[in-house]
Amino acid sequence: MESTLILRQDKVLDVDETDNVNDLKKKLKSEDRQVIVTTIQKMQILISKRLKEDTPEYQKIKNLKIAFVVDECHRAVTPKTKRELERFFGRSLWYGFTGTPRFAENPYPQLGDLPRTTEKLYGERLHKYTIQNAIHDKAVLGFQVEHNGPKNVADETDSSVYNNETHMLRVLDIILNKSYHKLGFQNGKGKTYEGLLTTSSIQLAQKYYDLLTKIKNGESSLKIDEKIKQVLPDFPKFAITYSVTENEEGSCVNQQKMQKSLDDYNGMFGTKYELSQIQGYNGNLNKRLARKVIVVDRLLTGFDAPCLSTIFIDRQPMGPHDLIQAFSRTNRIFDKNKSNGQIVTFQAPKLFKESVDNVYKALANGKITPSRCEGGAGYEFCKSFSEKKLSNCFTLNGWFVDATTTAK
């Protein structure tokens, strides 16, 4: 078990992880005053299955004066789970940290009388760290948005416009041959950046993977520009990730295709991942981030990859919360040549611009404050998001720690 020390002016506090539910119970019963790092799953199992009512240990744990510090509180603990824990721990304090709080504009789903916003769930905000602070501290970069979807389309939501090989090859041509500076090829071999392509479905992600395989093997009409090959002869290296479950329609095909993708990945990097090790594969992929990764929803939240410069979005616009989270993958500081995060969209340019403008308006009104606590994600917004240069820019509240508390 790992242990960390937190230094305070008056004392030293132990910070201990919990190996399992019994370990969590043991630490809660201990007379030592310590900080315990655990998961919400262990806590739920403890209070619902491992404690017997009216026993001494039940009463001891139930009556603890305990402070919960919740990271990523907009998603880590649901309103329902928080209420269950509050009812058990009647003397608890709650502190939440989030970079993307839930407001009236992006609330939790309606579920009885449960709170639907971060403020209702945790109380008034205690502190925020703004984009001005983040940029001043050189913690984050700004970003640029470029819309490359088909113009003059009568219905921008018509999937038939995008779910065809002609559109997909156009997307791949832009990514592979026309993103020279976005992916840092001007920096030279060993100094290029990574890219991430997100699609709306597993099936489309698989089609992109198959097309990339054909391009890589010289079996497609789309060829890699010689200027690209001069820097990276083996370009593109690519990988794919998506959720693989046994009880969903098409799961057998998805598992077979994912195993084929794992075999390709193992061949590229000398690993030995099997389908049963998908979590380990995703972790390795997060660390390595092959030169282009195809995803549906995975890797759009909850990870930091400073080497990632560009996210390519071939799907309909997401909601403000998801849009901000996806954009935030790109603007981590990496080297002196990476000046901002790049976002390139390939569908519904008018709708996408409207969605991004709505995020901008929400930011201007202080309704949404983007990013995550771990690595920081400040934003620098242009007056016109479709501009390809950061002119006429100004800063808004961005990288943000939202610490709120309620007490009984």
C-alpha cells in the first residue's frame, strides 16, 4: 500500500490508499486521523453490503465526522449516490472540484427531486482559478477551431452526406496530407505531434480503421504525400479504441475487429494485449498515443496527453459540456513550437459554428467554465471561432477549480 505525506503548518497528515473494501473499513474504524484515498465503488459496497446495522462498527463508522473531497465532482459522484452517502454519514462535509460544473444550461438528467446543478448539489462556489491565471502561469495554451464540413448542404444533419467513402477519404486526405503544420512535421523527425479522430459510432470508427489500413498498405487511391514520408517514412501509425461489451448488438463483430486491431498494435509496438486486457491496452495507448488514434467517446475526457495537438471531429456537434471536454484534450503545453490546440470539424459547419458560439456566449456570461483540475485547460477565444489565426483574441474565465461545500 502506498502512503503519502501532506505537510501542514501544525502537523503532518498521512494519506493512505485503500486496497479493498475491508481495508477501507479498517481505516475508517481506526483512531488515527488521516486522509484516505478511495473509490466511490468501495464506499458504496461498504455501506450497503459490509456493515451490519446496530453493530458497534456500524455505529462507529456511521457517526464519523467525515469530509468528502470529490475530484471531477460533475461526474465522479452522481446526485443519487451523494444523497445515499449523505443519509448514511449524517455528519459529513462535502467539497467538490470540477472544471466543467453543471449549470441550468447543462444539468443532470431529471431524477425525482435530486439536484440537477453543481451549486444545488454542493452549495455556493468557494474558489475559482481563471484563464488569466492559467495563461499567466503558462499552464495551458489557447486553441483554434477550423470547420471543414461540406458547404451548402440542405440538411446538415443528414447522415448520408457523411457516412460514405467519398466523404471519409476527403477527411483522411485533410488529416494525412494537409495537416503538416498542425501535426508538427516542420519540427522534424521525433518532434511531431499526435492527432485524434473522433466519430459518432463504432461502425464508422472501424470503417476509418480499415481505410487507413488500405492507405498504409498502398491499396487505396489516396496516397501519402512524399513531403510527409520524408519526415516519417512509416506514417501513419494508428490505433483504435471503443467500448467492447458482450451484451450489445453487434458485440461479436466488434470484439473480432478489436482483436484484429490489438494484433496490429502489438505488431507495431511489441506488446501482447488480448481482448481481455482492453483496459491495459487503453492505458498503454493513453501513454503512447500513436500518431493517430480513432475513437468514439473514449479518450475525449479524463486524460492528459501534451503531445496531442489536434482533434479531428467527424460527427455532429456535441453539447457544450462534451464539446469543452473534447477540445480540452489539445491545449496542454508540450514544447516551444506547440502554440495552441487545434480542432478541425468535418460535419455540419453551420451547426458546429453555432454550437461553438453558444459555448462562447455561455462563457461570456460565466455559465460554463471549461477544463479539468488535473492538468489545467485554459482557453483563449477568438471573436470568430472559424478564424485560423488567434487575432482579436481576449480571455474569459477558463481553467477553473470549483470547490463547494455543504454541511449538516
